[in-house]
Amino acid sequence: MKKILLLGSGELGKEFVIAAMRAGQYVIACDRYDNAPAMQVADEREVFSMLDGDALEAVVNKHKPDIIVPEIEAIRTERLFKFEEQGIQVVPSARAVNYTMNRRAIRDLAAKELGLRTAKYFYAKTFEEFKTAADEIGFPCVVKPLMSSSGHGQSYVHNDDELEQAFKDAMEGSRGDVKEVIIEEFIDFESEFTLLTVTQKNGPTLFCPPIGHVQKGGDYRESWQPYKISDEALKQAQHMADQVTKALTGAGIWGVEFFLTKQGEVIFSELSPRPHDTGMVTLGHTTNLSEFELHFRAVMGLPIPAIHLEHAGASAVILSPKEAKTPVDRSLFNYNLEEALKEDRTRIRLFGKPEAHKGRRMGVVLCYGEVGDDVDALRDKAKRLAATVLGTDPYMKK
């Protein structure tokens, strides 16, 4: 049995904990607030800000874990090198986490060191630098904080009049103490997709079938698997994912995001060194092992004989229509599970978040069918049932 310290206890961490607990491991779930989803299924919990390096070190010293698994960006990542030197396994590695928690490091690695095709980009710490970069890139352009998650602080800018608000939103949406933004060329893409990539301690790098996804404001709204892509484009994506994960080192699952242009060009977008929100579609048994089971096996050094597609599937998020500062009362949201679950090959996962904010992801609907089924029909079904669960539009259009 290994003792695992989970840093960040959201819905993705919860599924990882379930995979670990099923295999008899001991998990301490950490987050900045109590009763976070992963804490509800872990052996122990710790509540503190992981941006407080001393607090983080105190928790590590208290529990003496064998493995540290980061699940969020807001961590004092430089401390992870020290823990790794002490013999604690950091997932995928301290280097990987340190690079990918900051968009500057990962983008420079991909574009400048590895020569991967990315959008043109600049960094800015002041509005004057930001304005100069926008003039160079042109409109429309994309603005993001260097450190953020779930699309916080991200926006599309169409003209000079929108620059000031975009810069303000990016600065305010930044996590941690990194107050800098990245401004990118807008890629006129046909679609976006995620390539879940598994690096192993004692085995080859493996790839899940690609996952198509739709984001709004940088945050995931729906995903589907398989995503149709040409063999040549898939080879390009696998090559890029293999290059960047090898450069970052370590074992675990990586969510590597790409744009696919209308001309069929694959462009590297971003990378997460952990299970990816779009990969929740694998909870609907699309692959023989879910992304969380794959992550757990890779972390533990357990064999992964192969990854293969077992079903076509789609996921759609359930968004909160209102605020709730107290523990969520299910009657407040009128979760209509009975009506939604009347449909075959449907699963619903409610995350158990103790607070709700308008537009916050509170659950996901998973629909699946046979390999070769109409994926667009599954997408429509998942979105319709997500609306059914709350009796509202899951994309907050109403």
C-alpha cells in the first residue's frame, strides 16, 4: 500500500481517489476549502492554501507520503523539487508540474525548444506591453492569465476598445502570485481536440483515441470520443504529444490539447499533467480503462497492456443556474435524475461540491453507444439530458 497526497480535490481528483481506493491505497485529499469532492471519498483531508509553501511543507512532513499527485494549478510548485529530492514521487514529475502550471514555461518549451507549431504569442506585465503586443498580433486575438484554470480570466478581443477590459480580466483571473498575461494569435480552427497521453515507468507511451471538445470562455462544456481525424493528423498530434511529454519527464496521464485548422493542420495549444476535464467522457466506458484508472496505473507503475475504444460516447456538463453559499441542497436545484435516467446508456455524475456559483460545473451527463454509432446524435442526447437534469439550458443561454 502507498500513501498518496492529493493536492487539489475537485471532481477530477475525486475520480482518481476512487481508482486508488479500489486498489487498496491510502489517500489524503487537500484543498483550500473543506468537504471538496475528493475529500468525500479519501481516508483523510487537509484544508489549507497550497500557495502557502510553508503550509504545504508542513502537511508533507506530517503525512510523509510516498506519492504526491497535484490536481490543480494553484500550488507552490517550486517546493515539489525538494520533496522529489527527499525520495517522494511527484506526479508526473516536479519538472513537469513546475513547467505546466505556468503558460510561459510550457509555451516556450513547445515553441522555442521543441519547435512545435503553436499560435503566435507574446507576454505582457503592463497594459502598455499588452497594447504593443496586440498591435503586433492583430485582431481577433486571445488573452489568458499565465496561471489559471477552467477558463478564468480568458477572453477573445476583437478591437482596441476591448483591450483594457481583457487585460483587467486576465490579471484578476490569475491564480497565485503570477501577474502576467499571454496574448495569442487567434487560430481559425475547425475544431479542438484532446489527446490523452499516458507515459509509463516501464512501458511505451500510449495514446487514447482522440476526444473532440467544445469550450466556452476557455472552460469545457462538452466532449465526445472518438473524434474523427485523418491518420496523418493523428500522427502529427501523437508525435507532438510524445515530444513534449518526454521533455517534461515522468509517469502519468497528460491532457494534450490541439487545434485542427480547416486546412487539416494540427497546432499545439496547451497541456495538463493530469487527468483532463474533457476526458470525463471516458467514465462512460468509451475506453477499456477510464483516464483516472490509466492515471492511477501509470502513477503506480502497474501494467497497461493496451488502450482501445469500446464504445462511442459523449459528455455534457451540468452547470449551476444560481448561487448557493451554503452546502448544496439538492431540492434547491431540483435535480431531475429520474427523468434523465429513463434513457438507456446514460450515466450522471454529480460532483458533490459544497458551494455553487452561477455557471459552475456541478456534474456531467455521460451517454454512450456502439462503436460506429452517430457521435453527433450522442452529443445531442447528452446536452439534452444535461438540460433535463436541472430543467435549464446547460450553457446558460436562457
